[in-house]
Amino acid sequence: MAYDEGLAVRIRELVDDRLDLAEKRMFGGLAFLVNGNLACGVHHDDLMVRLPPDEHGEALAEPGARAFDLTGRPMKGWLVIDAAALAEDDDLRRWVGRSVAFAGSLPPK
């Protein structure tokens, strides 16, 4: 299944000033990496984000959030945010900002 190119464009507009960011096709979608670390991406029509594992439970309680699970074994800190929860630019900006900040805090790969 293709990913939502419109959502990818919205993400690019938020991160286009970062020189340490790259795009890569992953998980049947498009991923955005900071210094080689996955930050966020587009999975089908939804936003995939990576957050610190200790924020996983709190983030799951937010509207539209669910665990990212491709293999039957979800990993802490990996979430999917439903497209409906991203209708407002401020919501997308908040999620992308959180995930890019976390990926940027990790050692480069």
C-alpha cells in the first residue's frame, strides 16, 4: 500500500531546515531519519513516531495514538498517530517535534 504523500509533504515542511535529516523508504512507507536514527515517518495514512521509551505509556493515552506493531511484538517508544488526530498543523508539529528531538539526542549511526 502506498503512503500518504500529502502527510509526507507536511512533515517535510516542518523539517526542511535540518541538514542532519534524511528520507528513506521503510516499513512500506517513508521514514525521516536524524543522523541515521529513525525519528518519524508516514505509514499508510498515519504518522509513525519514535519517542523515549519512558514516554510510551503517557503518549499512548493521547488522542489517536496506538502502538506501532508490524511483527506482533510492539516496541516501547514506537507509536502510530491516526491521520484524524493530525488534522491540525499544531498537532502534527508537536508529534514531529518530539520525535525529531528524541532521534537527535541519540548517537549518530
